[in-house]
Amino acid sequence: MKRIGAVVFTGFQSVDMAAASCFEIGNFKVPAHACEIHVVSEAGGAVKSSMGTATHTIAFDPHTYEPIQWLHPFARSPPGLVHAQRPDRA
């Protein structure tokens, strides 16, 4: 089973979470779940969206996830491990 990390940053837009539903629907179409979806952030814990609601996340570990789904690609992310792992920053 693949583990997919949906990475969010402070100020992400809630509509960006809709991208994760593609994997959720895919899991309904196969007999055994093909992937696990985790919402992750640099430090883990609550991350506030642009409308002020918080989403619970787990801390990002680059060795845990195969594909990474970057939510809100235009968000200003803090420097650090997640920032360095972004494909558009490489």
C-alpha cells in the first residue's frame, strides 16, 4: 500500500483538500485499499486554513511517503525540511 502525504501550510485554502478525494474515490474502486492518505505539515499538529479553520496534521517524514501531493502550491511555506523537499524548490 502506498502512503500519500497531502502537505498543507498555514494559510492553505480548504478547497485544496479536494485533491485528496481523488485518492479516496480510488480506494472505493479496488477490493483492498491502494493507498493511505495522510494530511501532513512540517511540525504536525493544527494548521490554520485561509478561512481560519484548523486541520489536524501529522509531522512530515520524507522517508514515509512515496508520492507527495502538495496542496496550495502558491502558499508561502516556512523554511525547513518540507520546504526543501518541494519539487518546485529543488
